[in-house]
Amino acid sequence: MTIEATDDPRLAGHPALAAYPATQQPKKQIPARISAPEPARLSPHGLKATLGGGAAGVVALWGAQVRPSARLDALFATAAHLTGLLAGYGVLVMLLLMARVPAIEHGIGADRLARWHGRGGRHVLTLCLAHMVLALCGYAAHTGTDLLSAARDLLGYGAIAAAALGTALLVAVGVTSARAVRGRVRHETWRAVHLLAYSAAALAFAHQLVGPDIAGSVLAAWVWAMLHATVAVLLLWYRGVVPLRQALRHSLRVLDVRREGPDVVSVVVQGIGLAELRAEPGQFFRWRFLQGRLWRTALPFSLSAPVRDDTLRITVKAIGDHTRRIRRLKPGTRVLATGPFGAMTAHRRTRRKVLLIAGGVGITPMRALFETLPGGPGDITLLYRANNAAQLVLREELEAIARTRQAGLHYLLGPSDASFDPLAPQALRNLLPGLAEYDVYLCGPPGMADAATAALTRAGVPAEHIHSENFSY
């Protein structure tokens, strides 16, 4: 349910108190954001066009070398060459998507990249297996042997044996990433297996350089080698050099750990020259705390407040072993933070009025945006969905921001299986007349985010005006 508060002191302790009316006068003005050079961003359309052009080039390379033949072995070989080239290119694309290149991350969003990576990975693995089967069948048809004998003969070639091992590693990565398996595997284990993809790519590259499609042309071999070298440099730079440089330059340490509610804490991290990071509200870092077993894993947590006074703040809910250990962080603990990442920032805004929707601990990036998005009285509205008032996080801060900015704040309380859904299309339209003219920023658990997105669409909000990022591990 939604209850709007007034400044009546008798209602100050009401458990479902929503925010402050738009007629309240601000006590002080929020300082304007410090202007910084706009970071480079590659749009989703631009990236798709670039990757599609690369795939077309691969097909053209294959087509230029095709020799038409009706023989069975030649048909198998031709299909094997095409699937092999596309599989090799696909592996490069998958690595590029996860290279954490800022222009790609900031323009597209890490969650969308992760989804593309997941879907693309399944297609790449299918191409690898198809290439292997087609090549085996083509060799068996050419030599007149059975498949088992053909496989034994082919594995006698070093480059082919390397490709077979690389394919086996990709299968291991794919199996541990399958939805039925992923939820039963510890994140640390999944990550360790996922790193095998780098070895698989290296083994596949060794195989491709001696294959007829690449080795038969000096130009093709040079272009193929340059593509691999470029992706390798991007991976080493943005996943190795940049994090190390940031760690040395900014010297991050835990300043304070504050309890915000049941199983929720805020961690304040202090460093040097943090304005250089150009972190925007709505973005996140990947954090690694060098204490106890926390150092083993880096997980994404959004900033729950703007960067100020050389401090960063995250707010974390204990939902697993790693996040539970964060509550025991000690001041002075060294921190490695890579980022910022994420595209759910003010640059996506296209409308004057903005609706922020948060569910659970998804309030963290919304709280930062609630404070900093430019707007006059009534332009910014925040809806905070929770089962009950005890689950509301950062409540005092949200209400102070609402008072200061004359912004709308509504707590939508009640169990998710209640008969009344406060995020239903009609409920949203009743709460915000003219909803179709809003930009909407959304962050919450995957189920809630999917349901809210569907409701917003049915309520008339164009899909391109709904901006969300969410992660599940």
C-alpha cells in the first residue's frame, strides 16, 4: 500500500510513512554536481552493428574460399570451415564483451553485456561442437573409415588435439553456467571454471592459424592475428593493469561500517583523488576487500551515495557467505575496487519527469540518483517496494532528500503475494498521472524488476524510457 506523509508530528512514527508533500519548503539546496568530461560511450546499436559487420566479414572470407562440390566429404568440410570460423570469431566477441572496456560498459550496461555474453556463449559452444562433428564426419567420409578411427587419426595432429582440448574446456564453462547448475555452484567455483575460457581461446587460436581458411592467405592470417592481439591487450589492460593502477593511485581503505537495518550495512571507503574516477550516481564498482576470506571474490555493489570528500559508500545486504562477512570488516582494511561500471546514469534521461523504482536493496543506486538527478519540485519521484517497514533501508536519508528537493517519495509496503499489487499498471497510473511521459529508472530483484517492467509497458511507458540494471549471483 502507499501512504503519503505530512509534516504532522503525530504521524512521524507511522510504520508505513511515505514521504513529504511537494508543497514543503526546502531547508537547503543540494549542491550541483561537479562537471566532468563526458566519458566515451558506445551505443547498443553501434556495438551490434560493429559485431555484425565482423561476422559478415568472416562469412565473406569463407565464401571467397569455397570450392563448390557435390561430394559428401567436401560438403562436410565446407560446413566445418564456416562453423569453425564463426566459432573462433564468436569466442573473440565473448571475451570482448567481458573485457570491461569503459566505452562499452558505460554505453550498454554491464547487466545487458552479461546477458549478451550468456546467450552468445551458448551459440558459440554450439558452433564449436558443430565444427568438431562436421570436421570428423568429413574426414571419415574422405578416408572411408569409421568415426572412432577418424577421431583417433585426427587427434594425432597437435593443432587439432589443442582445439579438441579447448572445446572440452568451453563445454566445462558452459555446463557450470547452465541455469540448472549455476545456482548449485559457489560463485568462487563458477568463476574459477569460467577462467578456463581464456585457455580455450588460446588453444583455439593455435588451431586456427594452421587451418586452411586462415593459413591459406597472408592477409587473412594477419587480420586474424591482429583481432586476437587487440582483444588480448584490452583484457590485460582493463582487467589487469587498470585495477592495479587504481589500487596504487587511490589507496582505498575501509573508513567505517554502519548498520542500516536487519542484515544490511553501509561500508564507507576512503581514498585519494577519487574525483578522477568520474564515478556517476547509478554506477557500481567490483569490490575486493583484503581481509580474511573476502579477498577471494570481487562482487559488484552500487554506490549508495555520490562521491564526496574522497569517500565512496556502498550498502550491502547479507544474502550469502561473502556478503555476511562484509559486516565484520574492520576500519583500515585495504580495498581493491575496479570501475566504475554501469549505464544506469543521468545520461540516459530524455524526459523532464523521472520515476525511480526500487525493490529491496536495489534502493542503493536509486538513493544516489534521487539526490543528484537535476529537477525542480515534483520532477523526481521515488517508489520504494518492500514487504514491510522494517525492510526499508536508508529511510531517514531518503526522507531528508525528499524534503530538501521537494521530491515525491512513496513506500509501497506489503507481501509480494498480496491481492493488491501496488506496481500494477492501473495502480501506477493512479499514483502518477501522465506516467507515459516519464523516464523510469528501475532496480530490484530480478522477479520484481521483470514484473515492474511489464507493468510499466502496459501502463504506456515506452520500452526505451525504462532504464534498469540488475544482477543475480
